[in-house]
Amino acid sequence: MYYLVILLCMAAISGLDLLFAAPAFGFDFGFILLTVCLNVVAVIAVDGISAFVVRWLLPKKWFGTDRKGFAAGKKESRFLERVGIKKWKDKIPELGGFTSFHKNKIADPKNNEYVSRYITEANFGVAVHLAGIICGFFIVFLYPLEYCLCFGLPVALVNAVYNGLSLAILRYNLPKLHTLYRINEKRRAREERLAAESAVAATSADAVCPLTADGE
């Protein structure tokens, strides 16, 4: 699906250039197709480089579980729901395989070590997709001004939309992950309290039993 969408976007951009840019600038079909392909390769490379920088060169503490700025606020969440994010979010390709941690479903919701890792990876994902959107527009500067509108800008816009959809999904999911984390922490604290109370009760019972035996 991921590669099919890229091919369809490439075909659409090439078709529009053939209809509008070719008559204006004298481009032939081969030049248009080659230039669109080069731009796609360039923007994928830029996405990869920006993702590497965010994922491996920035301090990991910036993306910890306690960092709330990556999550959508209530107004943003309501807006995303109005534009139907619940209907299309599962149809967007999830690229967690590149980091060996898939974020398309919560596999172990009661394990806070797993949930914490999920939140951290989602925070990284938000930063990666945001960097991809911004850095993707750098390819516009590969061309003289009269050409950038035909090749660089369309590819950068498609890249921004593609990254933006994933960015929106991650930001929408993060508040729910933080809620799940808090619920797990409360359950763990409750279980520890009950275990401590049971231990105290058992100790008290053990202390009483020998006295009863002596009395007999």
C-alpha cells in the first residue's frame, strides 16, 4: 500500500506536469518522469536522514513518557474526530518495522513497561514526521524558481500530507496511551497496597497463633 500510494502520486504529478508544465516550459515526457522520480528519491532520502537524526542523535530524555507536548490537546483531538480520524487512521501504513516496534495496535495494554516504550516510540514518531514535513521542502531549492513549482513543490506537498497523516494519528493516540499508563500505575499501587495489607494480616495471625497454642 505504501509503495502503491507513492506510485499513484508520482503518476498524478507527472500527468499534471505533462498537461500544464510541458507546454509552458517545453518539457518532454522523459524529462518530466525522470525529474519527478529524482524528486521522490530526494524527499525519501531527506525523510530518512531527518528520521535518523531525530531517532539516534537527539537525547532520548526529550522523548520520555513524562513529555506531554507530543500529544494532541482536547481541541485538536475533537477536530481530528470531526474530520473522521477514527475511520481512516487504521488505513494509513505504519512504519514501526524500521525500529522493530509496531504502533498499529497495543499488544500488551496492562504492562506499563510496554506502554512506556510505546509512548516513547510514539513521541519519536511525532518528531520524525514533523521533521520530515519541514525538511521535505528543502528539495524545492534543487531547482531554479521557474521549475520548483512543477517538480519540487508538488512532491514536497505530497510528502507533507503523507507525514502529516501519520503525525495526526500519533498525536491523537498519545492522550489515550497516557491515560492507560496512569490506570496501570493506579492498579499497580492498589495491588501493592493490598499485598502489604495481606502481609501485615498474615504476620499478625502468625503472632497470635503461638500464644493460643501455649495457652492450650
